[in-house]
Amino acid sequence: MLDSFLKDMAGVMIYREETVTFVPDMEISTEGESFADAIEMARDAIGLTGISMEDHNDKLSEPLDQDGAIEKVKQGCCKKR
């Protein structure tokens, strides 16, 4: 279940000037000291959140399209991990 979800996710949004990473499909955000660090932190957050959701039998929502993901971030959806 998680594998197919991750393949269909809209993706990760990174604000380069702040190196803040948003993953709106999973409602998480992280930050790093550099662009590369921000990507690595997002990868870790996606993995940990996915494992936690599976452990708790939480359902993964349908992946957002790009416009939906951007709107969700603008609304302040994502909490830091």
C-alpha cells in the first residue's frame, strides 16, 4: 500500500531560501541546513511517517495534484517532524 502511494505522490516542495521542505500529501515539513540536507530530511520524514501510519493502520489519503498540494501548503497544513 505505501509503495504505490509513494509512487503517486505529488512530491516534495522546497523553499530554497529557507531550505524548508513540505510534503503536503503526508502533512509534514522539515528543514535542513542546505538544499541537499533538506531533501535528505524530507526523505527520512516520509519514511518515518509512512511506517508510523502503517503501524497504526492509518489510511493514506489520495495523492494531491500539484495545485492541491500548493494550496494545502499555503493554508499551513504541514507540521514539522
